[in-house]
Amino acid sequence: MIKNHKFDIAINDIIDKMEIIGGKILIKDILPEEIYFKNLRSLKKLNIIFADQILTLDGKNLLTLKEILGKRFKKFFSPNRTLIEKSWKVIEDCLLDKNEVIKRRISLEARNKIGNSFAHNLKGTILNKMNSEPLNNGFIFGKKKFNNNIILVYGKNYNLGNHDIVLEHYLTVNNPDDLFMGLTKCSGCVLDETKNLGHLERLYKKSNCLVKLRIEDVYFLENYLISHAMIIQETDSYIIPEIIQSHVESIIWHEHKFILEPTLFKQDDIRLNVFDYNMQQLVNNCIEKYVKKEKFNKNLSIERLKVINSKLIHQHGEQIFVYIDGSVINNGTENIDGIAGLHFYDKDHILFEEFYVNIEHWISPSKAEVTSFILALLIIYNINNVKIITDNEFIFNYFNEITRKTKIYNTRKLLKTQNNIYIWALIRQFIDLNEIIVPKITKIKAHDDNIYHNLLDQQIKN
Ligand SMILES: [Zn+2]
């Protein structure tokens, strides 16, 4: 009758190669592009960006919409619930393994992209301890030492003491992967401690199985003030809809692991801050503002720029190097084509993102170069510790003049050498209106032996 849970939490031998707390695989990376963009509004409403936000902590199963709505990072109580539900259905169809829909296993394809990594926190899942709301009469469950194992015991609050709680024992009658939990009153089992409990104020009717737990080991099963459990009168049983036992237990075992080995735990709050920050910026996002309104290049995808920006945010303030370059091929022919390219490197000089865009109208090498520069500034607008590397002397000098605000702005020189006054005016506005965090800019010699710049140069010339 008692399940002995010996959960092994899959810990990679190589502890989390990804380094980034919370993982860096985007939902965009595991969904077909078309489906991602079609459902972007809903994903935004749910405030989810990363794959691990929609997965169980072991990364193997897809959460239910209810589980996602219960998370800490959710910001909206959207009136348009049907839109979100519709989107979620589409995403489920897309990600779930067709043969294991009931277990909510994600497809092999998605699993391969995500890989194995140990969760370092509960990814925004809220665990409510029993003692936080002693008057709530919802179902509770707790850890109990039994025969040298730790097991989970479900039930209701029977008697709350200062350090202990007496729980009226209920047995689970569902499968661990069911989309509901069924709980039925225990009619007596080896866990019963009634005899040893001494005198208790019997607040409820007589019970056949009472279990004592330490108060700090007891949690609410549902994160609601009013339980959603439905009673089945005849059998003294309850059904709690939309709750998956295996997911709940996985969360508790992770938490347990963190208590035993605190070094495994890393705060989730950096990411939560990022979300807060993103929400604040939603109305005043530099990328949206300039790409949408100014339309200096119609080939740009705002979403793509924002994805790169979110990857930069997840470098957590570590040094970032951005190599920029522009190039024109078939100059002087009708097949003239210009391209701006950007390569993003982390502090160890590992390339983690690249971006290329075609130049529109009046293609010139200088326009390609300055386009790569303005894009770099927009993408890094809210990022600290960025170094932009260019071999373009004009960009280097002119930008330095603008940032030093020498008031000279050398307009005559600009008019003489550049046809891109409009783009430069925008750049000047970034600085004058304090719309971007000003990066450092470094100039390297053209055709020098800088391997990183040469790589970018090759990419945009083929
Ligand atoms: Zn029992």
C-alpha cells in the first residue's frame, strides 16, 4: 500500500555544462518556426521564453497549462484564456511523443535538442509550506522517514502543533502520470501512529490512520486558497483535477536534494529579474521602437533581434564581444548585393550567435558597415559590458565623437564621407536620449590577422 519512493534525480556527471541558470534552450528552438510565430502572442501572455519553463524539472515531460499558470513568472491573468488554451493545444500536439501522450513525454526530437541537465532550482514553481496558511483545509503532503527511506504521505491536516503536524492519512488511487489525483481515506496501515500520539484535540471525526510529520516537511498539494478537490461522498474519496502526481513529487525530490546538498541550488531570481525587466521594457523597447517605427531596413525581424538580445541578457553581465562588418558584392552590376553581419562572442570568445541582413536600396559599403553598427547598438541596448569590434575607422572615430559629446559632431566630414546621415542621426539620438547602454568600441586594422574578424569577413563575402 505504501509506495517506497527511491527517486534518483538524474544528475549529469558533468554538472550542467550549460552554465546558464535555468537553461538556455528557447521554446523557439524546439518548435517549428511557423507554429512558434503563430502562437507567440499566447507565449508572451504566459511570459515563457525558455523550454525548461514548460517542462518538468527532469526535462522529460511537458507541463500542463494549469501548472504553467501556477508559476511565479506568470504575469497576466489574461481575459483571453481561450486564445492561450488554443495555442497550448497546438504546442502540445507538436511537442508530445505521439506514443506517450498520456505520460506527457516530449518527443525524442525535442528531447535531443534539450539534452540532460540537472535543474538547479524549481524554475518558478511555488511550493507552499503547510505552516504558511494553517487555516487552509486543502490536501497536504509531506516527507516522512520510514524504514530508512523517505516516503511521501498524503492527507489532511488533523492536528497542527508547534513543531509537528498530525496528518489524516489518504491513499492515492490514481496512476502517477494521470491528469488528476484520486485520494481516498486510509482505513489503517503501518504508518498509523494513533497510539503514540497521546491526547489530541479531535477537531474532525474519528480517523483510522494518523501520521505525525515535522512541520517543515509538509506542503500544500494545490496552490489555491480554496481547494479544487471534488468529494465523492459514498466512498469518502476526493478527486483533484489537473494535477499530476509524478510532477508534484519530482518537485519535492528536487527540493529535498537541494536541502541535502545546498551547493546544487542556484537562485532562480536572476531569471525572474530578467522577466521583470523584460516586462518593464515591453512598452519602451529600443529594438521595437526603432525597427518598427524608423523602418531603416525592412528585412529585419524584430523577433529575431529580440531573441539575440535575450541571449545576451543571459550572459548575466559577463563580457560580450560583438564583431561587426559590412560588405558589398557585385558592385557596379545589377546584381549588387550588400550584407551586414554581426558575430556575438561570450567572455571565453566562444561564438554563440550570428546575424546577417541584406541592405536595402542605395547599397554601398559604408551603408553596409553602418547598418551592422546600428544593429549592434540596438541589440545590446540594455546590456552591460559589451565591446564592439570593427575595422572601420570612420565608425570608430565618429562614434567616439558622439559619445564624448564634443558638440562638434563633425557634420561636414559626415556629409562628405557618408550617405547614411539618417542612420547616424538615429545613433546620435540613442546617445543623446540615453536610450542605450553605451558599449566600448575597439578598432582593429583592416585585413589584419584577427581571426574572429576574418571569420565574419569571410561569412559575408561568400
Ligand atoms: Zn494509513
